[in-house]
Amino acid sequence: MDAFIEVDRVEKVFDVRKRTGFLKRERRRVRAVDSISFTVARGEMVGYIGPNGAGKSTTIKMLTGILTPSAGRLRVAGIDPSRERTRLARRIGVVFGQRTTLWWDLPLIDSYRLAHRMYRIPDARYRENLDRCVELLELGALLDVPVRQLSLGQRMRGDIAAALLHDPEVLYLDEPTIGLDVVSKAKVRGFLKELNAGRGTTVLLTTHDLQDIEQLCSRVMVIDHGRLVYDGALAGLHEAGEGERTLVVDLERELPPVEAPACRVVRVEGPRQWLAFPAGQSAAPLVAYLAAEYPLVDLSVREPDIEAVIAKMYAEKAVS
């Protein structure tokens, strides 16, 4: 697969002025993004995560051309975003969770009609895309409602639809489920899965809701203090953070904590016991041992909590 997004040793430095006394200001330089490099293939859905102030939104703004890099090289579909922002705009869609592109006092449908004209979308294609978004995001009853009267979840679904009417090849999502209820989150996640699988749209997703990452992305990048500290498979993130998997074992009867190699019992409730073992270790040898030594009825494997894994990575990075 070809590299659709290319980021090569990109930096972004801001000059910040801070008041230090009466009529005195101190100037300092803040390195928001610090020499990061990565590529995203066409059709990938990649999670881009990190703590507040890590540089996620700054990266997205450079990829869209809103900000110009202080150093390094950026290309999206072979285009330099900061030099050809207008040309690139026709090929990308952007959703910032805390900002809207919709017209606040007008009905939702009017924002879509404006996008129709602004992007010069062919009439037939516009109607097809609009009908598809309205159906999958359940917007039918909202089209004639002024945007200011929409709930946050409704507005977010409306923003996602607006970003997709012109058939963008890549979609940048910055906190797309922030503040949404469980039902709205499920609708948005289901739509994004269908979009990526059905149309091959490249998606770069930044979020603090790690369930978004677990349900949507097979690859994840972790940024901290402007530096890329992890780039790989979601499963490998658990190993990088030295996470633990949990084997939940149901026995025929209540027994003392089981004794098995390379694991530890973390909880016992009647005949059910919870055994923790390293995330990088296969569960098969442990299961085989338990089946041979104990009256086993049922079992299940639970993956480590990704939020705890990332928190541990941040803590270790801060100590080092």
C-alpha cells in the first residue's frame, strides 16, 4: 500500500510570552512537536493518542495546512499542506470535536447545501453522499433543526457528515466522541468502521477515549511531550507498557488459590479465580497446565486495560 501521509522529522516551535512583572514579559520557546516521523498508508485507520499538551492537535493542524512546520517535511497525497492548502482541502475532511464547521443559527441542511456549493460537488454525488450520511448517522429528523438547538452528540454527527460530503480521501478526527453519550458514541464508531471498510477512507483519529482506539484501530501511535514514543500494533502497545493479561478461571468447586507457573492469582470469588500473566506471553501453556491439574469448567482471557498501559508508559517516560 502506498504512503498517503508522510511526516519526516517534523517540528513545531511556538514563541510564548509570559508576564513576569509590571510591564515585563518573558519570552520562551515551546517545542510542541519534536522531530516526529511516520507514514500512514492509504486506507489505514490509525489512532494518534497522548496526554493533554502532547502535540496531537498541533500535528493535525500541520497536516491540514492550518499551521506551518518549523522544520521537517510533510506530504499528504503528495501535497505540501502549508503551501497548497486550498488544493489539499478538496481531498481531506476534518472534524475538531470542540469546534464546529456548521452554521450556528441555520438549519443543519443549510450547512450541507453550502458545502455542496463550496466544494462544487456534482449534484448526483451530493445527494448520494447526503442520503448515506443521513441514514447511517440517523440525521433525518435533524435536518431542519437550527444547529444551536442540537445536542452535542447530534451536532457531532452533523459535523462528521459535513466533513464527508465531498468524498475526502483522508479524514482527520480530533476528539470526535468528546462529551457524547454511549448511544451516540456507538453510532459514530459504527459509521467510521463502515466508512473505512466500504470506501477505503484513510482515518487519523486522536482521542482521549481509548475505547475508540480499541474498537476502531489496529495501529496506534503514542505521542508524549512532542515525541513519538510508540508506533505499532495495538497488541504490541500492551507489551511495550508491560501490561498484564488476565485469565478468568471457573472451577468445579471452591479451591485455594491455584498454583501455576508464570502467573499470579489476583482475586478469588468462590470457584472463580483471576490469574494475571505477562501480556506478551501466550495463554496456551497456562491453560493446558490448569486443565491437567485442576477441575476446570470454563475460562476466558481478558486483555489489559489500554488506559493503564499508556499511563504506565507516560510515568516511565517522565522518570527517565
